[in-house]
Amino acid sequence: MKRYDAIVIGSGCGMLIVEEALSHDLSVALVDRGPLGGTCLNLGCIPSKMLIYPADRVVEIQEAAKLGITAELKQVDFNWIMERMRKSVRDAQVHMRQGVSQSENLDFYEGEGHFTADYTVEVNGDKLRGDLVFIACGSRPFVPSTKGLDTVNYLTSEGILQLTERPESIIVIGGGYIGVEYGHFFAAMGTAVTILEMADRLVINEEPEISHLLQEELGRRMRIRTGALVEEVKHSGDGVAVMARDASSGAKTKFIAEKVVVAVGRRSNADLLRLEKTGVATDEKGFIKVNEYMETGKRDIFAVGDANGRYMFTHVANREAQIAAHNALHGRGMKMDYSAVPHAVYSHPQIAAVGLTGDMAKKSYNILVGRSRYFDVANGEAMMEEKGFAKAVVEKKSGRILGFHIIGPLAPILVQEVTNAIASGGHLDSIRAGIHIHPALSELIEHTLSNLTEV
């Protein structure tokens, strides 16, 4: 048995832990079945945004007429766009592998590891024991047990990245952030898109009015059915047929397309680790239970990122990894704070938010709500952005910002100012004290916080 100061399972956010441990002259074993870099680099954030960025440009050309510009979209080279994305991923993998191979005190075990006892991991027949163990094994697409789904060649967010030909038509099962992002992408590429969502609205975790505007805008470019309960998938000619029942009326509809994408959520890879051999517990959905120090029920075994399912965003995983490494190496004194976790949906229009929704906040606070359209500020008017808006949720008594929600151009960039303010205490004055450039789009934040009313 080989002994190490630390074992790190997973090379996504786990690499931050590896780097921190090595900086303390610890011996480290990195275990990963590959590809190096984890979900974000290889299968998620990076490749998907490399596809969505050109999709955004396509839609801007299509919508240019509102600015008095007559533009013609002559060609979209789907294969070139896909290969550019794949080359970027390959280059990053090579760079990471070179870095790992050159690191002293680091042994890389490429394979699927599993526990055989507390602090003991087996991979490719090698048994490793670590004084510290960090689980950063990530997640994978959740595939439901829908009748007939296993009989067709369905795609997930991972399979999409390997396409070499543009589908003429596609059905996306799931209207969460992955579903709407890829729906936007394929529609921009010229594919006929249908999104089927079982809930009564898209992106169910967003503010209702944001969900409604997103559906309205996406509905101009694709077919969307909410309250659609998918009951069966089967072959239909050279494509697939999806049978869905309307949640309200019970009426059944057959949807036919060349391809079907399953985008109904993700599941932790923790089930692959044989955690029953350890004192590490999971919840009913298979996510690893951790405390505020990112430690599992077994001392000196930590779990971060998608493995614990707290917030399945790369930026959260990275922060959790930093917290876990600090607590493991310097004593358990640093708690993970989720009060100012931002997120974004790279649909068109874009969505970004931080903190509580209005409905969530009303359960515990007396609140004020502020609303402002992009068109209410000079740069928004210049853009002729008439539908996008921002919504603020503020505690009435203290003036503390509890949440902020945006739908429209550059939403992920705009929300960062509010995220920083909330992380620093969150009072309205933390934003009002700063002078906002006129006529920059950031005036939308100030304007929204100046329009607070009771609800």
C-alpha cells in the first residue's frame, strides 16, 4: 500500500487542493478517471460557452433590424464552430497533463478509484492510503428511466460536444439552464428546436417574471411546451418520437425530431466510489453530506463541488475547494458562506442572479422590491432593449440587499457589482456610495435600487 499525506479524487476543482497541498510540501496522490480538468473544462462551462458565443452573434445579426441595420446571415459553419471548441479542450488537456507530469511530490493515478476502507482508495489495482482525503469527483448527466429512452441514441450535454453534423431538428427534454442554453445554440445554428419542460415554466429556480420573459423570447425562435410530462421515447423513421402528456389537460402529443437531448439535471459521481466502505454518508439523492467546513461525517475526509450538490457551479466548487484545503491544513476555522453565490444562464436573453428570490425572502423578512427596465437607463435605450429588466429584493428595516435578478444583455457582468456588495455586508449604501458612469449600462443597478416599493 502506498501512503500519501493527501489523496485528491477528481481533477476539476480538486486541482486547487492539489496545488495547495503541494505548496505545503505534502505528498499527494491525484486520482481521476479522466479527462483531466473535470467537467467544467471538458464537458461543461468552457466548451458550451465556446459554442454559445457564436450563437449570440447570430441572434444579434438576426435582430439588427430593430436598430435600422439590414444584415444578411450568409453561412453558419457548424463543423468549424464545433471543431474550434474541441481543439480548445484538447489543448487544455495537454497543458494540464504536462503540468501534472512535471509536479514534484505528485503521483497521478489515471483510472476510476473507489474506497476499500476509511482513507484507503484503490485504483487500477493500486491501494493508496492518505492522511487526508478530498472527494472532488464531480457529477454526470442524470438520465431518467423514461420508457424507451434506452432504445434510442439520445444525447446529453456531453454527447452534444461530439456532434460533427448539425441536426435538422432536435427535441430537448428539460427546460433548466442546460436545456435553454443548448436550445439557444441549436436554434442559432439553424436547427428546429423543441423544448419540453415538465414544470409550468422554464428555469424554475429563477424569478417567475424572468422565466416568463425568457419563454417569450426563446419562443420566437423555437417551440416550447411547459407542463409537458414525457412518457415515452421511441424510434420514428430516421429520428425519434417523444410522447408527452399535458400536465393540465392530460392530452397527449407526439413530437418528432432527428435527435433528442436529455437535460433534466445532474447526479453526483459519489455512487461510483463505494462510500459504503467508509463513514461518509450521502443524502437521498446521492450527494455527499458535509458540514460548513466541507468535511464529511468522517474526520479528515472532505467533499467539494458537485459531489456534495450544495450549489452545482464551478465558481462555488472552487471556493469550496479553497475552504476545504484551508481547514484541512490550517485547522477548521473557515466556514463556507453561500449567502452571495451568483449564477448565470447563457441563454438569449442572458440571465444572472444572486441571493434570494422575492418569494424566498418574504418567508423571513419584510421586504422592498425594486424594478427597472434596461430601457429606463440611457445605454439601455441606445440598445433598444425594451424587454430586459432587473429586480432587487431588499430588507425593509435594514436596507440590506437580499437578492438581485437580471434578464438581458451582459447580465452576468452586471450582477457582479451586487454580488460584491452583498459579500461585503450588502447594505444599499455600499452601491449608492459609488459614482456610476453615465451613460454606462451599470446604471441599471443603481436605478433599480432607487425604485424600491413595499410588497
